[in-house]
Amino acid sequence: MKLKFFDVLVIAGALLLVVLSSIYAYSGKNGPLYVHVESAGEEWYLPLSKDTSLDVQGPIGITKVEVVNGKAHVVSSPCREKICIRSGFISKPGQWVACLPNRVFLSIEGKGDSGSEVDAVNF
């Protein structure tokens, strides 16, 4: 089977698209990080670069979320076990904290330098 001019052109275009997509995806450029807060169909985006606080109304009361020194955490919550408060600070993309009884969810989003640390090691 002999390749024609347009066959070679399509293959070259596909390879170029894969190479350019890989360069874009793995370029390592850092972008702004923010904490995404969700509760009862509402959502907020708080930049980690600015210290702020937010009172989030949930089904059992108010959960207070705070951003301090580039890290987010739950300060207070009406839930019984307080696991969300004891979860501590989050600051890297993919980290999250949830207050399940009050239906409040926090997650760090954005493109940061998360590839420099080992997340898990398997043997």
C-alpha cells in the first residue's frame, strides 16, 4: 500500500498536534491557585494569594472557611465530630477538606508546582 501526499500530510499534522499538546500540558508553568468552596448548589473561588474568610451556610449551620498565608482551612463548623477542622490546612492542587454533615467541600484548584513532590510510593 502506497501512501499518498494527503496521507502523509494528515499523519504529520496529527504528530504535530500531539507534540504541541504535550509541550503545553507539561510546560511546568505555574498559575494562580485558589480554593474552590461548594455548598448547597453555591460555589465560591477564593485566591490563595489573598488572606480572606468566608461564612458558608449549610443545612446544619455556618461553616467558617479561612485563607491565611496561601493556605486554606476550616476554622469552625457546627458538625459534631469536627473532622473538617482537624484536617488542617490545604495549599496544593488536588488537596481537599469536606464537612459532610454540613455539606461543605473545599478543594485547591489551579496549576501550581505540584509535580515536585512525591505523592505516593509503591513497591
